[in-house]
Amino acid sequence: MDGSALGIGSDIGGSLRIPASYCGVYSLKPTAERVSSIGTQGRNSRVILWISIPDVNQLLASASGSLSLLNLQSSSCSPVCSGDGICSSSGTCQCPSGFTGSSCEACSSGFFGPECQACPSGCTSCDDGISGTGRCLVPVVSNLPSSCNCINGECGANGQYTCLSGWTSASNGTQCAACAAGFFLATNGNCEICQLGCQQCADGTGDCITCASGFTQDGNDRTITTCPTGSYGAGSSCAICSPLCTTCTGPNSNDCVICGSGTYKFNGSCVTTSSGGVCSGSNMIANNDKHECDTCGPKCTTCQISNFNVASTVNQAQCTGCLPGFVLSQEQCVTSCPSGTFLSPQDNLTCPACSSSCSSCAGSATTCLTCANNLLASNGQCVSSCPSNTFSSSGSCVSCHPDCATCSGASFNQCTSCNKALPVLTSGRCLATCSQNQYFDTTSSTCQSCDSSCASCSGAGPNNCLACSSSSQVLRGGACTSANCTSGTSVIPSLGACLSELVQVLPSGTSSGALPSGLSTPITTTTQRLQWWEILLMALGCAFIFVAFLYCWRRRARKQRAKETAAFASAKALHKQNWRWRLARFGERLFGHNRSTRPETEEIALWKLRAAEEARHHKEMETLMGAHEHSRSGSSRSPLLHLYNHRESYDYSDVNRLSGSLYSQTTGNVRSRPEPRQPVKSDPLSSRFSTTTLGSSVPKRPNVLKRQLLPSKPLTAAESYAASVRQSPEPDPSHWITPTNTGGSRNLFRK
């Protein structure tokens, strides 16, 4: 039997230990503590194992002690993975969650910091990146105008919207994107109300284009001209207005053009204002120049004028509320807080000012992003120089890449010094180890070559080897020595040890005794017999499969038989399956009735009748022939009477024996020799000696397809004689004739 003395496997579920226990050999389960990287106290004293070793005692004595596995990965990745990536056997870096890049050197969008954490909840975007702070830059805003295809309005539930005063839907379908009737688009982007009496005015300037009913326009200054102040046009003259109106178009208070003192025109009526100049029943502000209620500033939902009076102007209006997505800065709604201010985390609306030491800040007035007086911002504080592990960029101190101790930039290949976890500095990168034939010198922080006898090493000289460069040498106490393998074995390249050192061959008849050091007790397994219910389940399962197979086979056979029967019936035209026949068959299958017997057709009935007549005719002829032969043998009784008395017991063997040969029919004797073979004729000819020979007496099968019976043939002489004898029970023997040699005629009754 073929086999190997040493095998290597993963042994995840006992695939090595269980077979080994059956064969009486030992198995090692490969675990993290079985073969470990060598290290003493501290992460700065490490040994990198490129090739596995069978026993830690083969290493230098100074390498023994408390062992722990720090990292385990492939060396096939190029470029080498960053400190957070793991090189796989396929040569690619596997990145943890949040990391990205071919070497896992950066954070994905929305992640920040050395560990690539997710941005805080409630933030649309934050200061992300591997050097980012995670500071929230844009908070989450609900019910943005864009969520309901709106520009200057507020969105509600189910796509509903409410436009600001003066705005309406545009012709392209965008909501709150055009000025309503009676408003014009000002230079600040806001819809302002037209002058009194003006129905339509020009965008930008506000000049009246179309006057309201009852108003005329002055072509020189484009202002409204009416009757004198305090009167209105009544036909060809002017009448006095209501005391509530300064100017009017009629006698009632609702006809005011310019309302009286302290009131302003709003939707055709004169309304009062609050102490802040807000018109009653609206969010509009009083405009003393136009004597009517006007809109607030751009993107403002509410506004007011401090200490409002008749001398106040609309430019003094201060916004107190903004549309979602806008912030309030210096009493105006803007898209973001200007420099020197920050968005208040309390209301996410106002922009308070930063402290005097900060040029810009975030979160609070004292958390500086940039500093004044040429200082650098570091962790929210203003400092004169950046601390270690950071570098200066745009007036602030930015953290280095996690692989670097110090750096000149944020990338992982801009390191100027390395930390203890990745001590090797190569081309601006900090790596965990030198190449396989080098070791890291902690004194000079450089990579040095190993001794020529070492394939890999942990220090200088021939006594710090971790693997041997020669296949004929093995590792002994950190030094490579000649193997001198016994029992004809050789060095195993993957382990660097003799096979005789790993396998212990015991003499036959001796027990294994104590196990070698480091090996656990072999696992002994026993075979468990099946329970009765398990056997029953298997038997029932097999029976079920057999029954199912038999059922399918019988069903297929029935279908095949039914198909052949249908083909035969179709070929013989025995029935025509019209819709009535199919309906009857469907009812039989539906209600479980047996199929009714179909009546015979006329052709079948005629064929059966003709067949019965011919069978009776042939039987009578055979009876007459038997009676004739009996008379020749010397019987004294009448042959017909003897035939009628012994009809059931008559032996036709002689007739059958004589009727099969032409010689026997002619001579009346049985042929003593075998009959000569005669050619088979498909259409026998008529006899040349008689008209009643075989050719004329061979019966023909009636045509069953004819609708009418064929006319009966004329009776032969023998048939006529048989009919006459049938009338008398004792015919005259003189009627019988003696056969003469007529050339082999089969007609026994020819006269």
C-alpha cells in the first residue's frame, strides 16, 4: 500500500488526528502556539519566521521564553500592504472594514482617523480621510426644498409644498420658482411686490407694465396718476375718499389705494402691523415706500424690523427664519456660515463668531481650525509648532499616516521615521521586516545581511539562523550543522529536520510507551452501530423509492399501450373521435363511470355473418366427405344416418390425413413416403380437368367494407346433392357414385 511517513494539513475538523489514531501514529494540530514567531519581552524584540521549524529548541537559547504570535500573512504582495492590510496567498491585500486602496493605505469616503471609523450620525459629510478628525461639516437636514422639486418654499409630507410670499410654480413644473402676479424679481433674487395700482411690472427695475383697473400711467416717470390725494374719480369729477384712506378709487374703505396712517394694503384690505413691522395675518413686512405689505429677504421664512415706525425702510428688515438648508448670518439667509463664524450645534441655524485667537473654528468658538498671528491649529488649540506625528498644512497640524512615526505628508509613503510595530524604513515606507536574507539592526535602524549559512536570521553571525540555506544542513541551537540523518532518511526541506527525528519506528510486538514531548494523546474513536429506528427509516425509504419507480413504470406502460391502441383504431377507421365522443369520455373520467360499449358498425356485422355462413358450409362439406369414406370401408348402414347418430364421436383423422395430399385424394391411400415439396402459389389456377377443382373451390374472404351483401354463388353439383340429401334421413345409396380416375378431381359427387 502506498503512503507517506509525514503529511501536512489544516486539521480544521480532525482530518489529521482521527486518521492518525486509526493507524497508530501521531498527529500535530497546527495552531498559533504550535510554531510561533520568536520574541522576548516587548514588541521591539521580534523574530520573523520565513520557513517553519519543527522544534523551538533548534533556535538560539536567547530566543526561548514567552512566545506569542503577532502577525501571520503571505509575502507575495507587491507593493507590500500597509500596517492595516493583510497579504493573502493570491498576492492581494485584504482590507478591514472602512479601509480602501491597493495596499489598504486610505479610508473610504465617510470614514476618518487611523482606524477608519464611520462619520458621526446626523452628518451628511464630515472631515473624513485617514488624517481627518471626523468633524461634522454638513449636518443632516430634513425636508429640503429639493425633496419636493421646490426652490423657494417648504416641503411637507407626501410631496406637499408651501411657497414663500410672492412665489408660485414655474412653467417648467418646478415649484416656487417664478414670481406670482403683482410681484417682480428684484436684483437680490427675491420676489417683491409691485407699486400700488400696478398689475404687472418689469423684473429688476419694478417699472409698471400694466395698470390695474381704474388706473392710468404717466409715461414720463412711469408712476401711477389718479385724482388728487384724498379723492377718487367719479365720472368726469373727483369725489372724497373714506376717512380710512389716504387715496382711494371709491367711497368705501375697501376701495383704498393708499391706506391711512398706521395701516398698509394687503390683499385689497388695509391691515395693521406689529411692533416689528409684520403685517397682521401674514409673514410679510410693512413697506413705507409702497404703502403695502412686502416680502422678506431671499430664502427668509420670517422677518421683522426693530423699532418699526413710519420712517423705517424695508432694507432694515432682519430675517428670523430660513428655508431648510440655509443658515442665518447677519440677519440674512446664506448657504453656509462665513469665515470667522461657526454653525451653532444647538439650533443648526445661527452662525456665532469664533474667538479672537481663531481665524476659523468649528463646534465652538474656541475650537480653532486656523489661528491668527501665524499660529498653527492643533487639536483645536493654537500652537507655534506642530507636535510629533503631525505635519503643517494650510495653517493647521495634520496627523501623519498611522504607519509613520514622523512624516512630511499625509501619504503612507511620506514617512521620515517609523514606530516600533513597523520599524523598517524603506523608500519612505515603514515595513514590518527586512527581506528574507536580512535582519533588522535596532542600533542603526537599518537592514543588515545574514550570514552565508543562514537562509533567514534574527541577528548577525552564524549562530542566529532561523533557517539554513543548504538542504543538507539542519538547525541546531541557532546554527546550521551537517544533518547526518540516520536510517537512510534525508532532510525535509519545508521543516529543516531529518525524517528520522520526527518519526519513531518501534519494533514489532512492543507498545508505543510514552509519547514524545509536545505531542498530545491520540484520539481514539469507536464505531457506533445503527439504532433499530435508523435501520427502519432506511428500509422504508428504499421501499418508497421502489414503489415510486414501479408506479412510474406502470404508468408509462399504460400510456404507451393506450397510444398504440389509439394508433390501431385510427388506422382501421373503427371509430371517429368527434366532439361528442370526447365529451362522453371526459364525463366517464370525471364521474368514474366505465366506458360504454360502442355499437358495432354495419361492416363488422356483415363480416361476422358471412364468416359464420362460410364456417357452417365448410363443416357440412367435411361431414359429407367423411360419410363417403365410411361407405367405402364397408359400412352396412347408411352413411348419413350413421353421421347423424354419431356426429359428436366421428373421427375425422382419415379425412384430414387424406385431404392434405393430391396422391391420397386420387388413390384413396395414405402416401408411404414424404410428400414432395410443391411451390407455393399465391393465386391457384383452375383445374384443367374439372370446373369444380381447387381453383374454383378456394374460399375468398369477403370484403367487409362493402355496405351490401354480395349475391350468393350458384350451387355446385355436390352442394345441390347435399341439399337434397338433407331433406331425407335415409337417402338412396344408388345416388352415390363410384369415383373414377378423372385426372385428380376433388369433386366426389360428380356424375
